[in-house]
Amino acid sequence: MERKPMAMIINNIIHRCHLFRINILIFFLLFDSYASAAKNKTSEGSQPSAIPIGVVLDVNSPMGFMADSCMKMAVADFYENHPNYATRLQLHTRNAESILDANFAVVELLKQEVVQGVIGPQRSTEDTFFAELGQNVRVPIISFASSSSATSYTDNHYFIRATPDDAVQMQALAAICKGFQWSELAILYEDTDSGSHFVSLLNKEFQKADIGLSYMVAIPNSADDKDILKELNKLATRQTRVFLVHMNLALGNRLFPLAKRAGVMSEGYAWIISNSLSIFMESMDSATHDSMEGVIGIRPYLSRSKDLESFRGRWKRNVTLSSSTGSFMELNAYGLWAYDAVTALAIAMEKINSSILNASASINVRQKNLSVSTFGPELLKKLSSIKFRGLSGDFELVDGKLKPSAFEIFNVIGSGEKTVGFWTPDRGIVRDMGTSGSTSYSTSANELKSIVWPGDSLTRPTGWAIPTSGNLRVGIPWKHGFIEFVDAIDLGDGHVNASGFSIDIFLATLEALPFRINYEFRIYNDTKDINWSYDDMLHKIPEEFDMVVGDTTNWAPRAEYVDFSLPYSESGVVLVVKNRKAFDMWIFVKPLSWDLWLAIIVACIVMGIVLLVLERRVGVASSGTDSMRAPKEKSGMVYWSPVAVLAFPERNMVSNSWSALVLVFWLFMAFILMQSYTANLSAILTVDQLKFAFSDNYYVGCQDGSFMKRFLIDQLHISASRLKSYASAEEYHEAMTLGSKNGGIDAIFDEIPYMKILLNKYDNQYKMAGPTYRTGGFGFAFPKGSSLAAHFSKAILDVTQGSNMTEIEQTNFGPGYSSQDPLSSTISQGTSSLTFHEFAGLFLVIGSVTLIALFCSETPIGRTFTTKTRQFVHNCINFRSSRINPAEDSSVTGESSEGGAEDIHESVQNNVVTSPSPPHGEVEMHEIGLSDEIPTASKFRSKN
């Protein structure tokens, strides 16, 4: 019994030791397993995180192949220099040979590869789609080839351009053109959306610098050589001699050999290429390069560095080995920008917090089958703040594009290029980048080194010239009337005889120009069509005419398609009407109406009667002689006192104080009437002649072919049915003579020079009325943007302000004409001074009164008539007085009855003049003269 327990105890001890060993073994096994797991986990954590980045390129194209190799080298170089970085870019490249391929490729990358950024596109035509897509999924799109975009950074922050903005390049182009004093140029550009966008922005920048784009030639990529050569031949016939080229490499390789064939790469021409071509200069074929002799180009400045030179060598070795054909595009700025874009992405990825990387890897928000990145906004933020020194220069993004940098200005010479200067945003044009000269902005071309121009010329082109097609084609109109301005006669065989005021001004300006011009006149409207117009003639510029000379008005609508010189004539549109009814010999009666004249006459008679009555009392109270003379002397007051008091104010005409009071008021009224008469007569002679108002059924005349009809309809709102056109001053006069009621017109609207001719021809029949409506005056017309306009304007100033201007005017318009007198012919000559005719009636009245006075005073018949008239009036007065005072008359009659007959007979006897006896055969004549006064009864009493 005791042995069993002992054995059992020993067995239990052994069993427990065995279990302990097993537990120890399990523990070590578990520990080893745990250690291995921890080791594996540590090993896995040390591997960098792969960040997928999409790349969309046409890898089969030379540029796409170059960019792809540069980006792969960028990834390798970056992580070779930074092996401890926790992130690594993983490029997913998709080949896209067309726009459609590129669009599908970027969508595939975002859906399948869930890329956190996209580098591309290669072509600017794909920018819009890529930008919209990046905005929607919040994935940054980095472009290394787009220098301008219709999508603004304000509207879309996710489209980033790792290239200089085209706006900076345009500033450089404007500064260069201004430095060479070129006021206009023509542009040849690729007919694409990006090309049109470039021209639009360039035109705005050039306008700030007062530089015009005279011609814009869009050349599609599909154009054949014949079409391109045709456009170049057209340019050879234009005045502009400066051409700017903005197109791709393939089109540029075709353009310049054709330009040399067209003769526009010779002396006197200037060619500028933008960076769309200048960046690829090393990739051009030799034939194109040779044809570009003398061309000026600008391209982004790439500062030399050891890193850049090292990269060039390595890149060339790599592409030589990897290229299947052995031919490839030389490394240029686009490849360096692609390299720097990848470097910027790698730096930005490393700066992002690892927690955001892990979260972005596990969280996907679906939107229209595309993943909306939660990582993109943070990546965009880091990209915008990155600054580093890349292979292309300083890399820094400002408003979603590379910070503006300097541009290199080079000159194509032989098989190479010569750097002649630089342009920087801060200093403008400089000779060398290393010099620390003036900090002011410079646009002077003197800062540049010597330049060899096309045709191996060292002389800077002026920018314009007379077309090489021959003489300057000067268009002149054939006119039906007003040939004082232009009179053109076709002599046949291309010879034209031209004369007139406009032609004389043109010939005078040729003498004032600082250069010589050979010209030939070409007649417009040589078929003598009456329906021609000046607008149609101006539209023939520049196809048929290089300029137009004539009485062509500088009018705002015309300035949209031609340029005008300064005016050489008076400017303005005026209204001409007929003078009011011509002055007649009774004009002095017109200031007062007939009823007023009648009232004045009646007032004189009434005033005379009143004065007679008032003065009678004075006569009755006086002595005998005065009382007997009073009735006879006072009788004249009935007619003459109111008038005589005005003619003889110093004479005492009345004796009664009441009579004097009446005369004072009469004088007051008379002076008012005289002043009113004077004022009204002045108005008739001046102001009334200027009044004009259209009748209800009026018609207005204007000139054939001119802008007047449109001017009257649009600006003065005169109905077109009220307008009639005429060609000459004679037709105007005939229509005005008829008047609107008889099929003519009542008024003329035309320009001042024409109307002065009409007024000078027809003197006082017409006058200008109303305001003067502004126009530009007559000028010479040129193609839009032509520099000849400025030269002729300066010459016109010299001519019109010179001493020969009056001679030219009077030669064509007649003696006395002068445009320097603004008021000449405004009022017709007939109203400028009064003539005898206007007052002939007044002189007739005065003359008649004078002749009657002489007749009555100096002839026997007149004296007899006067005496009998006085006696009759005296008897009438005595008869009236006797009826008023019968007592006095009876006493006088009684005293004189005793010897009245005898005394009267004696008085007659005493007045008989006896003449000596006449010779034999003549009749004896006796003249009986009546004394001035017949003896009164008081005389008879004194004799008795």
C-alpha cells in the first residue's frame, strides 16, 4: 500500500516536469513567432509609399518622346538624391495620339489607377477638358506645354501651368517692337483656338504700346504650299514690312522656305518668331534654318548651370540608346519644364502628412463613377508654396503659373543663332543679364547688340515701304459736279489727267514728305455711274488702291475700315436756304404796318387841331394886328405843328402852356415810335433774314454719293422720303428755284466747302442758317494701320499752315475765297450792306416834295396856284371865324363898306407891272402879281 503511493507521487512529478518542458517549448515557439512577425512588420514599414501619378502624352511624337524620357529621368534622379524619403511617385503613362485619346486616357487614369495628380496634356487644345475634370475630382492637373489657357486660375485652381505665361512674352514682344520704332506689323499664326487666343491677347498688349496689327493671316495646318505662297504674295503688295510668326514647328518648317520664294525675306523686311517656334530652333531642318537668315526670335532664358549641362549629356545618351529609329527631337525648354514639374510633385508629396496619405488610400468618395480625391486639395496647397532651383531656372508658382522670368532675344545668322540681348519684366531690354546697370525700365533697341537683318542688311528696317508692285496706287473719284475739288480725265493707256483743290493739296504734300513717292492716279467710277458712292470707293482699299485722294470726309463709320489723315479743309455740315423775300424800294415802309401808319397820320392832324384850338385863345386876347394874323398863321398848325416841332426843336412853336404840355406828350410818343421803327427796320435787314423754318411739305437736298443721306437719316432723323440727291451747285440752284411745291427743294444740307461754292456763285440768293454739325473734314484715306497716314498728316499741316494755301484756294475757287475766314459767306453779300435800291422810295418821296416846292415857288403858274390856294384857305378860315364871332365881323364889315371897292381896285392897280412897249409885231404881255397878303379891313380903315 505504501509503495503505490510513492510510485504514484514519482509518476506525478515526472508528468508535471514533462508538462513544464512542453509549456517552455510552446512559450519559446510563440515568442519566436511574435518576434518574426514584429520583424516582418518593421521591414514592411520601411518601404516608401507609392503615389500614383498619371501622365498623358503622345509618346510617338518627337516632343512626347522627349518629355516622357525627361520625366522618367526626373523620378530616378530625385529619389537617387533622396533615398530616405517616405513617398515615391509612380508614373502611369498613357499614350494619346489625338484629342479623343487624351480625354479617354485621363478618365481611365482617374478611375482605374486612382491617380492623385495628372501631368499633361501635351496639346493646348486639350486644356479645357482636363481642367474641368481636375476641378470636379479635385485632382491637380500640371501642364508643362500650355503657356496660355482660356480657363482662368480664378475659376479653376486645379489647372497648373509649369510654364511662363504668354502675357509675359507679349510684353517682351511689344517692348522690342517699340524699341525698333515699328508702329504696325502683320501676324501669321496657326489657325487653331490657341492661335486665335494668342492673337487676341497680343492685340490688347500692342494697343497699350500704340502698335497696330495691320494684317492677321491665319494659316491652317491642312493648308498646302500653294495657299501659303498666295498669302505671302499678298503680303508683298502691302506697305507693312514687319511680320510676327506664331505657329507650330511643322507649319514653320514650311513657311520660311516659301517666304524666301515670295521675296519677303529680302532687305527692308523684318521677321520675329515667338517661342512657339524659337524653342525648337535646334530641331529645325537645315533648309528652313538657312531661309531664316536675319530673323529675330525670343524664347525663355535658360541660365547655364553644371546640373543642366550634366543632364543634357545623360539625356542624350539615354535617348540615343532607347530610340528605335535613332532620330529624336533635341532637348528644349519643354523637356526641362516637364522635368521640373515632376520634381515639384515629388517635393510636394513628401511634405504631406503621412496620416493624410493613409486616409486618402482608404477613403474614396464616388462621383459620376470617378473618385473625388481627398488628397488633392492638400497636394495643391503644397505645390503652390514650393520654391526650388530647377533645370529651367527658379521654380515658383504664382496664381497657378510659373513666375515670370527673362526672355532671350536672338538673331538667326547662318546655321546658328546669336544672342543680342535680353528682356526682363523689371528692367526691360538689356544687353547682358549679368550687368547691373540702370534699374529703370528700358525699351530702347540701342541696348541690343548688332543685328543682321534679312538680305544681309545691317540697317534697321523702317517697318513699312511702298508696295513692290510698282507705283503707289492713288484712287481718285470721277465726279458729276463740284469739279473744283477733283476733275479726273482718263487719257487712255493708264494715263490720267487730274486737277482740282484736292489734287493740288496732294501734290503739295508730296513735296513736304521726307521721302520720295512714285504714284499713279487710278479713277474710281470710270464708268460714270450716277449711283456711285464714296463708301464704295473706300472699300477698294487696299485691294485696288493704296490710298484715296479726293473730297473724302473723315467720318466715324468709315474709320472702322480705313485710316484718315488730318483734314485739309473746313469741317462741318450746314443748312443752306433761300433768302427771304428780296428787298424792294418801299422797304422803309415795312417796319410799321398800314394801320399804324394811318394812326400816325390821323394823330398828327388831331394834334394840329388841338394846338390850333389852344392857340386861338391866345390870338383872341392879343392886340389887333396879332389877332388878325393869328388865324392865317395858326392854320398851318393843323398839318405841320406836330412834325415841325420834331424838325425844329429850338423854335418856339406855341405860346400856350397847355399847348406845350400836349407837345411834350406828343414828343414822348413820337420818340418811342421812332426808336421802334429803327429797331424793326434793323431786324428786317439782319435778323429776319436768318430765320428759317421747314414747311409741312418740305424737301431737302444733299449730294450724290456722299455720306449726307445716311447722316441726315441717322443723326438728324429726317425721313428718307424727304431727301433728294443732286450732283452739282447748278442742280442745287435749279431745285431751290423750283421749291418743294414745284418738284424742287426748300433747303440743302451739305458740307461747308461745297456750300461756299454755291454761295459764291449765286451771291445773295442763299444763306447758311442754323448750327454747324461737326464732321472730320476732307482727308486722304489709307489702309487700316498704314504708317503713311501719319507722314501725310504731318505734311498736310505744313501745307495748310503755309503761305501757299491761299493761292491754292483762290486758284480753284476764285479770287476772294479763303477758308481762313470762318464767317465768309455765312450771310450773303446782298445783306452785308444797304444799297440805294432799298431806300429808293424814300428818296422818291423827298424828291417829289422838293420838285413841288420849286414849282410852286419859282414858276408863275406855281405861284398863281399857291396864291389862289392860300386865298381859298384864308376865306374858309374867315368864314368859319365869322360864324364863331358874328359881332366882331359886323363892325368890321360896316367900317369897310364905304370905300371897299375903290381900295381893292387900287390895290390891284398897284400890283400891275408895266413893261416897256414891245417891238413891232409882238404882243404886249402884262404880268399881274398877287401880293403875299390881301389888305385886310384894318388897313382900309387906316387909309381912310
